[in-house]
Amino acid sequence: MERGPAVFAAGVFLLFGTALLVWTGARAGRRAPVAEGVRPAVAVPLALLAGAGSLALGVWCLQRF
């Protein structure tokens, strides 16, 4: 992977993952719904998994260049 696109992709993944984890934590901390019409027992773990996966992809992209 070229340097420019790798850094851009890593930045996008890291920004999205961080924002999703912060937003999910803030919503779950207030006992507010994380996703409209989805049970919190399902929505919170899936959102945390997606955020962690995005962070992992961002780190992977940074390691590739």
C-alpha cells in the first residue's frame, strides 16, 4: 500500500472507531438507546465490536506502510 492512501485510510478508521466508542459509551452511560429500535443488549456489544474493529483496521493500515 502506498504511503499517502495508507495514512488517510488509517486516519479515517481511527477517527471513526474512536468516535463510535466514545458515542456508544456516552449513550450507554446515560442508559439512552444506542440504536433506534434495537435492544441495548444487542446494540451495545455490536457497536463496541464495530468500534474496536475499526481501531484495529486503523492500526493495521499504519503498520502496513
